[in-house]
Amino acid sequence: MITGLSRFAVQFFKEIFFPPYEVDQIRKHMIELGMKTLPIVGVTGFIIGLVIAMQLSPVLKRFGAEAFLPGSVGISIVRELGPVICALIFAGRVSSGIGAELGSMRVTEQIDAMEVSGVNPFRYLVVTRIFATTFILPILTIYVIFISLIGAYIAVVLVQNMTWAYYLDRVIFAVEFGDAFPGVTKTFFFGFIVGLVGAYKGYTAVNGTEGVGKASTSSVVVSSLLILIFDMVLVKLTLWLWPTVK
Amino acid sequence: MMVEVNELHKSFNSNVVLDGVSFKVSDAENMVVFGRSGTGKSVLLKCMIRLMLPDSGNISIQGKDVLGLNIKELNELRKDIGFLFQGSALYDSMTVKENLEFPLIRNFDLDEKEINSRVNFVLEAVSLLDAMNKMPSELSGGMRKRIGLARSIITKPKLMLYDEPTTGLDPITAKEISVLINELQHALKMTSIVVTHDLLCAKIIADRAIVLDSGKIVKEGSINELTASSDPLLKNFFSDEIIETSGRGK
Ligand SMILES: Nc1ncnc2c1ncn2[C@@H]1O[C@H](COP(=O)(O)OP(=O)(O)OP(=O)(O)O)[C@@H](O)[C@H]1O
Ligand SMILES: [Mg+2]
């Protein structure tokens, strides 16, 4: 599977060197995928922010460091929780959708029909979707980070008396470029993984309807796993590029 | 010569599907391919348009070596070929109209007026003008088949490959479709290869027929010759009687 997936990725990079680009299709998929995931990642982000602040609050208090609550919450959300949670939900929602959609197009010969009519189905169906997931996930992530910070603020207000402006100021003070930039940048990779895995599983689906179901579920499993593995690698890389302790 | 297929072999693992198939189809000829379910008729059509690669053999269409073309040349050739899939293969995220326009917008440099008039023409031909703005999921199986047919002829191909155009249709529609295919062949000077089990359809369409069995062409001739044949396989195929055919077919 790894070889198949890599070959698929190589073909993607080969195709994107040559115009024309299906800009309309890419835009259409971005809007569709974005709209589809916006509510669920919003709710999750809010709860995660709230919970992480509730959890950190007594711990920091134990060390007499309550004042660092906004900062530490902000850093954990921006560096790790926002991007990864958003990516995992995105994988669950979108990778499976792409897997099922392309899978059913494959088994009902729609992809063959496209090929026969002289249209390159890889460009039309696969490249556009991978583009869309790669560029929509960072946008969703920024949105999730923002919502999470609101959730965290509510938890903070419950234990400390703090205005929104002061809270935000504390967060911005604590979060450095070396936190925010890699945090958001890695989601381009995650988005790429989601699109690539979903499209690969769907495009290569076999065995009729059963294959479509398989393509859909295994897309989620594989893309989630790959996101976590890449996250590990990227965290290591980030720490090397932007050491937190100077 | 429109089509020349030479010694085509195709296996899936140990399952030998095509075992040396050769035939020719001349310009503006309608050829019917008979064969029992699973004898590789669909595989044969797919090899001809290079959706599947045969293990060995040659295919020439309009004098071009199909298997030797590069992608660009292949797509150029495919513009001249229409393909009706056994399961219609309509794009289910597009309306009927978008389905029909898709090959035209993508590959042909036509203005909107011409595209609209062609859409109307083919929809009228399959008597489904009122389905123009429906989604494929709102159509019955037979309607989907007719839209599939409309989509495959909208580019005015020189060669049409039909995979069971009348299967799953009621007898009246089946007859209408067969007549339509026959008319199109005359009107557009198309060459067609038609895979079918439908004897009536074959009688309406065919100039000539071949019979595929166990990976080989076992019989070739006019429909009348085939139906009059005393070969047990053909008798089984064309008559109501059941005749013992030991070892033949699957
Ligand atoms: N992609 C594939 N992979 C493996 N085997 C295949 C594939 N496509 C077809 N086959 C096998 O090739 C044989 C011929 O299949 P094909 O679909 O050509 O039959 P057919 O003559 O069109 O039958 P029908 O009249 O039922 O449509 C079958 O045994 C089938 O299992
Ligand atoms: Mg078939």
C-alpha cells in the first residue's frame, strides 16, 4: 500500500506541473469540504479549549503559576491541539467522503467513462480534491484555534476574573512566531495527506459496493495514522528549527 | 478498414478470458458480438479502447495501432470513438444535461448554441427531452441506459462500441433503441460494434455477427446464417430449446 500511495503522490506532483488547472473544480471542492466540516470542528475546538483550560487551571495553581494560564493554554492550542484535532476530524469527515465518492465512481465505471471521453480523470477528480484539502485545512485550523481560545477563555473566567482583551493580550504575548508558524504550516501536510489517502483509496477501489465501503473506512484509518506519524516528525523538526529554550 | 483486431489474448491470473481473438470491421459496418455471460465481451470492448491492456495481440482502429499510441494520440483517437457502458456509467454528481455536455465542453471547441442543439438532438433521439435537468439518481435503469447512449453519440463518433445497449429495457424500448442505433449508423456513417444477447436487436442492427465462446471466436456470419446453424451452442443461444452442450462455456 505504501508503494501504491507513493506512486500516487508522485503522479500528483507530475500532473501539477502542467496547466490547465481546474480552478473552478478546486474552488467548488474547497467550499464544499469547508462547509461540511466547519460546524463539527468548531464544536470540537470549543470544547477542547474549554477542557484544556479547566484541566490546566488547578495544576498551574498547585505550582503558584495561575498567571500563566492564558499563555500555556494558548501555546498548547496553537502548537498542537488545534492543528492535530482539526486534522483528525477533517480526516474522519473528508477522507472517508472522498474515498466513498471516488470509490463509487470507480466501481460504477464513471472514471472509465471519463477516461474514454478523453478527459484525464486523475487531473479532474484527484488533483482537484488534493488541492482543495491541502488549502482548506489550514484555514479551518486557524478558525479552530480561534474558537478553542474562546472556549478556554470561558473556563478561565470561571476561575479568574479576567477581561477578554487582557486574556487575548496574555495569549498573544506568550505565543511566539515559532509556535504559530509551524503549528499552522504543518496542517498543509495534514490536508495533503487527507486528500491523497482518500483519493488513492477511492480511485483504486475494487470489488463493487463492498470495495467502496472498504475504501471509505480505510481512508480514515490510514490518513489519521499518517497524520499522527507526520506530526511526530514535524514536531521534532520544529523543535530543531525553533528551539523553545534559548 | 475501421477496426482490425489480431490474436488478442487477455487473462486475469489463471482465468483465461480472451484466447486469440481476431476480427475485422469495415467502414460503416455494424457488427454484433454474441456470447454467453462471462465470455469476455466487455473485456474485449475495453481492450479496444485501451481501458484494459491485453496481454498480447494487436488492435488497429482507423489504421492506428491503439496499443502503441502515446496518451495524447490515444485521447485524440478516443474523440472519434463512442463507448456505451454496460451499466451506463452516468456521472451521478451531474445533471443529465451536464452529463451530455461534459465530453463536448472538455474536448471539442464548440459554441454554446451548437452544444445546446446537440444536447436537444440526442435527447430527442432517445425520447427523454424532459429529463434534461434531472439527476441520474432520479432516472429508471432504462432511462439511464438511454441517457448513456445519448452521451456516447453526442460527439458524433466514427466508431461506436455498445456494451449491451438493450439489456434491462422493456421490449418496446429495446426495439426503439435498436432502430435508433441502426438509423444513427446510416445518418452519421458510423461503424458500430454491438455486444448483445438480444436477438431482435441483432436482427435490426447487424450486418454481420461473431460468436465468442471460451475466449475464441467460434462462428462468424450473417444473423440468418447463425440462427440457421446446427451447432449446438448456437442452437442453444438462439432457440427456446435446451440442448446438451458438454464442456462448452462456463
Ligand atoms: N477487472 C477484472 N479483474 C479480474 N477479472 C475480470 C475483470 N474484468 C473481467 N474479469 C473476468 O473476465 C471474464 C469476462 O468478463 P466480462 O465482463 O468481459 O464478461 P461479459 O462477456 O461481458 O459478460 P456479461 O454478458 O455478463 O456482461 C469474467 O470471468 C470476469 O470474472
Ligand atoms: Mg459484459
